[in-house]
Amino acid sequence: MVASDEQCILKFPLTIPMGHTIQQIFVSYGTDSLYPGGAPYIAAMLATVDLNVHSENLDFMWSSTSSVPDGTIVSHKLMAQVGKTYPDQFAVASNTTYQVLVQFEHGVIVYGVSVVYN
């Protein structure tokens, strides 16, 4: 999906079974240099909702206003990673929903979200 002048928000639900560990989340995107709007903008974060108390938390927030060369797709990590270790990893809980929120505008093209888990 390509963003126009108005901000778009995509929500990607994560359907990873309870007991697995989410190690890393990637957002893949590009930009369109021919887009006549302002500077590109993209932000992403993990939203978790505890169904027992109906509280929402936003974690691993990231944003960028950098252009990407035409025809190039980049992936950005939301969580810390050092080599093959994942200091921000966490176990999926049974009473919690998980979704990645991506906000973007001005010619940003969102290709998708990928998750590394075990």
C-alpha cells in the first residue's frame, strides 16, 4: 500500500501460538521518489492488549523520514538484536493479543511485516 498526503495506518495481527517466543519483528518498506507530496514518514510499533484488564501497551517504537532509493525494499528491526541473540524477546501469553501498527505517509510503500519466533 502506498501512502498519500494523509496518514495511513495498517494493523498486522500476529497469530503466534501461546508459549512461543517472539524474537524479532521486521517492517519492510520503500519510498517513491516521484511522489509529489512532502518528506516520507513511517513509524511502527508493537501493540499488545491484555484481555484480562483491557489495557493496551505500545512497545518497540521506531520511525524514519529517510528516503529509500527507487526499486529498493528495506527492512527495519523493531527489537534489539546482537548477532544471534535477542535481548528483547518475550513469550507469547494466552491472555494477550499482539499486532504491529504501521503509520506512513508521503509516498512510503509498505510491503509487509515479518516475525522471527521459536
